[in-house]
Amino acid sequence: MTLISTIEVFSVIVSLYFVAWNASQMAMGAVAARFVWRYRRRRNVRSLALVARFASPPPVSLVVPAHNEALTIVQNVRALLAVEYEAREIVIVNDGSSDDTLAVLLQTFRMVPAPLAFEQPLPTARVRGVYRSIEEPALVVIDKENAGCKSDASNAGINAATGVLVLVIDADTMLEPDALSRGVLPFIEDPNTVAAGGYVAIANGCTIDGGRVIAASMPRSWLARFQIVEYMRSFLMFRLACATGNAVTIVSGAYGLFRRAAVIEVGGFSVTAIGEDMDLTLRLQQHFRARRQPFRIGFIPVPVCWTQAPEDFASLGSQRKRWRRGLLQSLWRHHRIIANPRYGTVGMIALPYMLAFEGLAPLIEMTGFAVTTLAVIFGFLNWHHYRVLLAASILFGAAVTLMAVFLNDFTSRRYLRGRDLAILCLAAVLENVGYRQLNAWWGLIGTIQAMAGTGGWGPMKRRAF
């Protein structure tokens, strides 16, 4: 086979790969639309009101690992205290902070030492002290030594939790007022529910008061705008399609509601996992499917919380490389599930899809782009073929993202101003020219780091809300 024939065959393979990816995304969009329509019919204002009037709603412990969060921790705790759900406690885990996180908490909320009077079924680094607030009895602070990972802090908070359910969130996460009411509904409706994830929205550019997003609007940074449509596509397409078949593979670390007993049963968060949220979700899937026990992992398709998105290339690149390493590690750790009929939809559909269209995507995208571009430059392929391929990639990618944008508008009605919706639609088109290729490049670097066993947390700039 000549070099030209090889390049042409490779070009056809890459084209078919993109066609298959876009076709699968379109199919997931249809499944997601049906999921959202059914959710809106069942999870209405009346059903949420029933939770508030429930004789004994399930107690929820909010576990918040915090490492060097002095800048935003007080505002975030006050917002958590204002969440509209009575049967809740807040467990802040100071994970060996080197700044004033602990001092700020103790002083602001009048915390006093409390006895260490709870079992610790999950092994963690040494707990140095426990504090309770005089003003807010539901507020507990666990002070522990740093073990170098969020998982250890999360496990310490789960040990101290008294709720039947535990909500593990990031310290910079801002919950919606009805986040817990919506979150507990799957557990009330189906006692076999062991976890529920939710749609995480981006707070950049929004109007925030008292730790609450009171008005959603678009940020000035195009980097943040691209991430907004990216989050919409991720949470409202693939994850909703997975939830339809009880095949959720990731309950996000920014908002993960779990049945405490189930988390302890599978050993808690792994301290060696880079993507601890995906690892725990897959262990729950594997544990209950292997034992043929009835279970469900639900998903809430409306924004339940808001988080900051990085607006500089260094922070975003570090985040995406770390996510990439976490994805590959989780796929490798749970490779026995992949294409294994014993594990149902998660083994036969969800994980094979992730392997093909997320695991291999950066390699195929970057190689396809580089080989095709060089082939055109050196005259092996004609420019017409290149332009058609590029235009199809942009148009199909934009169409898929626009489906997610309109699904978001239907579910949350957040970006109601015409200007914001127009910017979202423009971002859905423009992200295909540069931003997605940059993400693929970071994914390729993350793959090399995963294979070499290198790469750390990396820089992550934070701003006060």
C-alpha cells in the first residue's frame, strides 16, 4: 500500500470516527430530552414541597473537605447553613490547611472543642480535633492532618457524619436553595438508591449574594464561556443517557449525594485514585451488580450547585490533564467490567463508549488533525477534502452542543436574556475552532503523564466570589 493510499485510508477512519461520535451524541440528546421531560413532570414544585412536609426526611450530612480555603470558607459555610432543608448537619474537614482556614472558622462561628466520640470505619490520617459551633449546633469542624488528597478528608467527614445520607461537595461549591430537597427525592422514591449526582453549573459571571447565585449571566472571559457550554454538553447529554439505563459512571465530586452505609461498604473514597469521584461510582456499580443486589444511582438534570471555572490557561490545562489521568486510571482499574455482560449496561454500553470516545479521543483527534493537515500541505490530499472534513467537524460539533444549550434552557431557564443565549450559541460554534483542539492537546499530555506515572495537582488560581 502506497503512502498516499495509507493516508487516504487513515483519513476515512478518522472521518468515520467523528461520524460515529456525533451520531452517538445526537442519539444521547434524544434520550436526554425524554429524561428531562419526564423529570419535569414528576419533580415539580408539589413534589419538592412534599419533602419539606415529610414527617421524617432522611438526615443529610454535608461533608466539605477544605484545604487552604480561608478566602471563601466563611461565605460558603453561611450559604450551606441557609440551605432549605431542616434535617441536615454540616461537617467541614480542615485538611491540614497551612493558611488561616481553621482559625477563621473557629472565630467566625464560635467553635468550641468537642470530644472525639464517633467510630472511624474508614481509615484516615490522624484527626487532631473536633469542634462544634455554639451559635450553629449543626456545624461541626474536623481538624486533621493532611494526607495529600481530597479522598482522605472526605472519608474523615463521612466517619464523623451522623446522617443516613452524605453529600460530599467541594469547598468552593455553592448549593442551590433546593439542592438537598431535589437530591433526596430519588432516595425517597426508590429505597434502593445508593447515590445521586447532579448538574454542576459554572458561577463565573453570575450575580452572587450571600453565597447564592441570584442571577445567571455570561462571564466576560471566552475561556469560561467555552467551559459553560462544555459542562452543559457533559452533564445534559452523556450523564443523562447513562442515568436512563442506571449506568452512571461519574457522580461529580462537586455534588455527590451517597447513602453513607453503601460508601462504607465499598471502602469509601480511594486515597490512591486521581479521579476519586469516578472511582467510587464505578466501585458502587461493580459491588452491587456483582452481588446482583437491586440498586440505583440517580441523576438530577437541573443545576443543584455552582462552581468556579478556571479563567487562565495554566489552571485549566492542569485541571484537564489531571482529569485525563483520573479517567485513564479509573478505566484501567475497572477494565474487567468493560464489555462484561455480568455488569449490564455499565459494562456493555457506558464504559465501552467512554473507552472509545473519551479514552481514545485525544489521540485520534490530534493524530487525525496533524496527519490530515500535513497531507494537504504536501499535496497528498486535496484542499477540498480538507475543507469539507473541517466544516463537517465544526457543524456537527456545534449542533451537538446547541442541543445541550437548549436542553439547559428548557430545564433551568437560567440564561433568559437574549444576549446571554446568543453568546451561548456563539460559544457552542466557536469552541470547535481552537478550544476543543487545545483540550485534545492537554488530553494527549495527560495520557503521556498517566503512562509515565508523572504529573501532580498543578496550579489552580482561586478568586473570591
